[in-house]
Amino acid sequence: MELTVRPGVLPKTTTRRIIAGDVLPVDPEQAVAFLRACYVDPAALEQWLAAAVRALRDDPSRSKRFDRWVKAHQEMTRQLQEKGIASVTPLRAREEQHAA
């Protein structure tokens, strides 16, 4: 898995610990690298990042890194919209639809 992403982003020891459930990815770059190494469809990466943003929003232990997750999700959404993948809905709009 380490060889499928940029060097240094996903060391095999970290990969093993993520797979074992001992740790979660520490930042969005590592999360996306792990998911890409698992051959997750690029359109589904946006959904994974949106889920991470929702999960981390109220977690004080990760609040310092929260903005990185939001920015990664926004960037992923922008990239997919540029590619014309219509299923992408910005997180805020998705939450407003869910609340209605």
C-alpha cells in the first residue's frame, strides 16, 4: 500500500495500525492516501472526507486539525465538480437537505 501513494505519506507501520484498528489517520492527506491505496473510487473520497468532518466537528481533541479536514473536503468537492461528477453536493448543502 505504501508504494501506491506518495513516499512518506503512508508508512507500512501506520497502514498496519490503521487496518488493525489501533489508530485512525492523523490528517486528511493520510486518510485520502489510505483510501486511495484501498482503491476507493475518487468520487467516494469526497463522501469519506465529509463523514470525517461531521465526526470531528465536536471532538475537542482534534479541534486544532479540524480546519485541515474542512479544507481537504472543500478541495475534493471542487476537484470533482470540475471533473463534472454531478453526485457531489457540498457538505453544507447536504446538511441543510438532511435537516429539512
